Amino acid sequence: MGLQRPASGTPAPAGLPADHRAAIGADERLLPVPEAAQRRLSDEFSGAFAAAASPRRGQRHTMIHKPSSNRVGRRGAVRLRGGSGSMQRSITILAVGIVALALTAVGFATFWYERPTRLTVAIAKADAEDYALIGTAAKLLKFGKNAVRLRVATVDGPAAASAAVDAGKADLAVIRTDVALPDDAQTVVILHRDAALLVAPAGGTVHDVADLAGHTVGIVHRGAGNEAMLATALAQYDVRPEDVTIVGLAPEEVAGALKAKTVDAVLAVDVLSSPRLRDIVKAAAAAGDGAPTLVPIAEADAIAQRSPGYEKLEVVRGAFGGTPPRPAEEYDTLSITHRLVANENVSQDLISDLTRFFLTEKMQIAASVPIARRIEAPSTDKGLALPAHAGSAAYIDDDEQTFFDRYSDMIYIGAMLLGVLASGATAVLGRIQSRRTASLETSVGRLLEMLALVRAAPSDGALDALQGEVDGMMAEALQAASSAGGDDRRLTVFGLALDQVRAAVRDRRAQIAAMGPVAGPRLASAAE
């Protein structure tokens, strides 16, 4: 089919470069596509784009090509359709990253929660039994699967231990309640309860505390605590301390001192069932003419009310053995407790674990240190001078909180934050994708405009320029599809428009080649 000569003054299509428009005006043999045909073609592609952008449910897209298949365009369309998989991979990678971050956070929290925590215990140097008890407990904690480890630090005395835990230099301390009560610590467990034994040989003149005036009292393990206890008892009975002579005795010196009558009575403070107290009672019996006199402190209750470090203890009949039983009747005396206390800032969970350990494993500790059998739970009553630590009270009252009970709010908030982060990431990706889609729609519109420009191109050079622009658009679309993915429907429409433009370029090249020398001089002069 031949080309018709256009009417003189036919205007060049809008949007064509100036040199191309000049070439069209110079060549009267080239006929542009009529405007009605351009509009019809544009409407057809717009309808195809709209139909592809909103397909019916369940309908799959197929690419439409001219019978003369454009292999390059088809391959380009296939490549573009692969962009959706890239988008899905990006979303999958993001989701996997968020899940991995969440799992890492949970793992770190679990490790932090389950890791062993080392606590420092302050103990008086002279307190050999308590030192041995805590040392054995530390070894058992180390070799067992426990959340707590203990490090023993020796100090000068019970008062120094109490001061250390108050000052935060130690997390725990072993204290004697009649020496110094800490201000910022509470009881974990009672290690043992010690009774005051005041005994005199039979046949003497000492029968109660008031009789000690003008006599000599030997104190076993004389120290600030035991001497203060005797002074407290004397004060209750209006006996001045200077009216009583005090000497210190070692346990092995008691029998000799009583026989030699260098002391009139002996005071010892120890666990009531201790063999050492029995030996002292036997020594007093041997030094006299009959059953020894076990001196009661009948007003122990009154003393305990004034001095919270003391408690009343009832000594039962036959507590020290013998025949006839010693004592023959029950009587009251003073007692004090040795306690493991913890600073109030130490974790409640750690103290709960430590309390459980001492109360459930005390017999295992007692295998090495027999006094551990006397370990007992503290009272959880409120208003005590030295109350139970919150962690100990939670274990004793069966009110412990699990990890999720304690941190459920944090876990819930963390899950919400992760959800917000995931939603935000999805929104950002969606916004990026919408921008890619808008850019793709603009490219499709430009391709529809280029169909008219291609069919009106005056030379191979003009076609090369248009072909270069098409190649650039395809490269941008491929890059966008490979980096962030794309909508299959819009990519299909883009590929369809790309095929049509390339087919139009090929047909126009064939038309220009068919014109041969006829158009050559005019095109050359127009180019000049």
C-alpha cells in the first residue's frame, strides 16, 4: 500500500522534537497518523490498562501480542512479571528479620533472667559455725542448678556485718539480733536460735539473777553480745554492773573454774540442744553437792518488749538430760537469733530462690555443719523489728510470682511495639510500591504518546532517539521490579505497551527504508 501525499501545511504531531517537526514539514510525501486514529488507539490502550488494573475475581492475565510476535518485547514482559516475586521476597525477608529480632530479644531476656547472680555475704571472723554453714551452702549452690551464688566476706564482728549490708557493701549478712539490727535489711532465714544458760553449782547462794550481786560470773566466749545480755538481765533486777565481777572462759575452762570456785556462776549462749551446754551443766553438777541451779530469767518477756533483739524462750523439762532430768521443771530465759539478712534492694526472685534453698536443703548442709538443722523460716507477720524479706515472705506464704507474672506487662508492651514496627515497615514498603506504581502508570502513558511520535518519525535518527527513550524506560522498570517488586497487572500493561511501541518502531523503519532515495535529499536538507 503506497503513501499518500499530505495536504500542504499539515501540522507536525505535538510532542515531537523541533528537528523532527521540521523534517516532517520538509517531506511532503510522509503522512502522519490522523488525529482520530491516534485518539482511538489511545482509548483502546487506556481501556486495556483499566481492565488489567481491575480484573474480575479469579481471572488471570494474559499478554496480548500482535500476530507478528515481538520477541524482545515478550522477553521484557516476562522479566517484568518476575518483579512481584522480588517484592514478596522483600516482605518475607522483612518478616523473617522482625521474627529473628523478636526471638533474639526473648533469648537475651531468658539468658538475663536465668543467669546465676553472685551475692556477697558479710560474716564475723570469730563466728566459726556460721562461717562454716554459709561456706557449705555456697559450695552446694555452686554445684547445683541455682540462680544464686554466694561469696563470703569476713568482717570484724556482727555489728560490722550489719553495717556492711546497710551501706550496700554486702548484699547479705549474718547478724546477731542483740548486737546490731540493720536499718535497710530484712530476714531471709533464721540460721539458729541461741538460749542464755545461767547455771550455778548446788549448795551456793545464787538462785536467781538478783543473787549475782557481789559474785563472780564467768562468761563463755566473752564478747560484746554475751556481756551485753548479762548487763540487760542485771538491769531488769536492779543489779548494778559494777557489783558483779565478770571473767571470760573458754568452754574447756568451765569445769576447772567451777571446781576451784573462782567463779560462782557461768553464762553461756548457744543452741539449746548443743552438746556444749550439756557439758557445762554436767560440770556445774560435778562442782556442787547435787543438781545444779539453772537460774531462770523470769521477766524475759518484759526484756524482749524493751529490747527487740531479745526473745523469750521456754526451756523444757529435761532439756539438758540427766537423772533426775535437768531442769526438773520448765523455766523461761532469754534467747537471741543468728539471721541471714538481705538488703531490701536485692531482687525478690533471688531471695525467694535463696530461701527455698536453705529451707529445703538444710539437712544436706547439716551433713557437714550439724547446726544447720536449726535453720527455720522467719515470721511473716507485719510490724516486726526485723521483718521477713519480701522474697522470703513470698516463698513462705506460697505467693511467688513467675517470670510471666512479674514481666507480663513488659512482654505485652514489647509485643505491641513489635507490631507497630512491623506495621510501620509494611506502610513504608507500601508507600514505596505506590510510588513505583505511579511511575509505571506515567511510563505507560508516555508509551501511548510515543506510538504517534514513532509513526510520524521522519528518519532513522528520530527513531533511534525514541528507541533510546523506550530502552531507558524499560531499564528503569526492570530495575524497579527487581529491587522492590511490582503489581503483575500494571507490569503486564507496561509490557503490552512496550511491545506495541517496539513493533511500531520496526514498522516505521521498514517504511522509511522502503522510501529509499526519494526521502533522502529532503531529509538531509531538513537535518541541515
